[in-house]
Amino acid sequence: MKDQHQKQYAGVWMDHRNAVFIPFTDGAFAIQEDKVCKSQEEFLNFLNDDNHFKNKKITLGSAEKMTDPQTVAKVRDFFKNA
């Protein structure tokens, strides 16, 4: 049974066409793609308006174009160093 108080981690990589959701599941980060057209600010506002994300730490950053493995590594390193 999953502990309800267990920390859950996820990263999101966005460009002008796609959002790549990178949740931590089964002991590793894995990519799930979703087509969206939202800016970082719009996406942040969307999350802040959702009660599921109240009192959650949300960090925005930027980077140049990255490959899928580079994106996963960036998210993994962010949480490793947090």
C-alpha cells in the first residue's frame, strides 16, 4: 500500500509546442509527452489555481534545446540536489 505522505516528484519540460511530463515512478524518472500550447507563466498560473498544487514547491527554469535523456537528467539532478 502506498504511503499517502510519501514525497512525489515530477518535472515538466516545455517548449512552444510540447510539454514533457517527467514523473518519478517505479524508482526512476520517465518521460510522458503531452501536446500543449501554454507559456511557462500560463502553466504556473494553471497550477496555482488548482487545489492539488497548493503549498507545493514549484520552480521555473530555462534551458536550451535538450534531448530526452538530457531532460530526464536535468530533472533527476534537480531533485537530487534539492
